[in-house]
Amino acid sequence: GAGVSQSPSNKVTEKGKDVELRCDPISGHTALYWYRQSLGQGLEFLIYFQGNSAPDKSGLPSDRFSAERTGGSVSTLTIQRTQQEDSAVYLCASSAQAGTANYGYTFGSGTRLTVV
Amino acid sequence: GDSVTQMEGPVTLSEEAFLTINCTYTATGYPSLFWYVQYPGEGLQLLLKATKADDKGSNKGFEATYRKETTSFHLEKGSVQVSDSAVYFCALAGNQAGTALIFGKGTTLSVSS
């Protein structure tokens, strides 16, 4: 596609429910990144995919968080048993190749998750 | 580990004022440095970048120079406009392939006419 597409744009869920957030990167971009943006906390790295594999999962805050990527394209971030502290904007970005030295990222508009 | 520290906001300026947003970093080796901007209601966009020491990135009247001796990448603009109101993020990319960008906490700029 022309840009990075994320869905839904907004999600309100009850505490304890599971949620799935979707990211559709730019066609042909092999690297995909998930970040979380919380008020006053900047961008927190969650996980990175190169193709379908995730070489770096170091940022996932707990085992309630998981992500997968299929066909080297769409990625899904799943949060199980959501907690109020999971409320944030979840951002996805893609880049043409894994090395970022000469490539910036293209970001999606994010999914705003509110846990009530 | 690698990290980025940028000045806390909000920064409030009048139109045509001079802007500086400070950014310093800690990294091993020779990282690449970036400034991203997030306009209200929009996603992050790459504003400018520099990939080696003494490089100057520039775009839309904004500039930043990669200073290895002071480990800094301060963002400057000579005359801000109301349309520059946004959140600005400094970021670095380590020189190891595949590592994710590390972002600062962001600085909110508000420009009034």
C-alpha cells in the first residue's frame, strides 16, 4: 500500500479482555516495528520483525503481549487480559531493510487503546 | 545501553522566534541520528537525519548537526511558524544492523501568532 495502515484506529476494551491490533506495512518493506506511546513516556520499543521472524522481542513488557507476522506482510500485536496500564497509542512502522543507518521508518497513524 | 535525552517541554514561542530543542545521546560506536515530528492527529514523520559526525541534516527550515565531541544533535530553526506546532522526537539508530530506533521522550512545541 501507499503507507503503513493500522487498525482499528481506536479501541476501547474492558479490563481483562484480549485485544488484537493490526499493522499492514508498505508493500515490500521487510522490517516491521511495534512501539508504544504513552503520555510523557515517549516511544517505547516493543518488538521488531525481519520478514516473519522476530530477532528482537526485548521490549515486550510482559508475557501478556505477543506478536506475529505472516507472509512477510501483515503483523498482529495481541494483548491478553488487558490492564489499565496497557492504555496507550500503539504505533507500527516499517522500513525497506533491517539496517536503519540510512533509512528512516514510515509510521502508521497508530491504534489508541483505552482499557476501562 | 544506547539512549537519547531531549529537553522537556512544552516549549512555547511566538511566531518568527528562534527555536532550539536540545538532544544528547549515549551510544557505542557511530550511531545515525534522526529527528521525527508528530503533528496533531497525525503519525510520526521523519524530519531530518545525519549518519556521521559533522553531518548537517536539514528540511523545512529545520537543521541539526551531528556533534560527536558533545554527543549532541540539537534541532534549530531560525523563524518558527504556527504550523510548526507539533511534538518533536530525537532518535538514534545503532550501527548494528536490525536494531530498532531509540527515541527520546519528545518535546512539545507550541507556536502562537
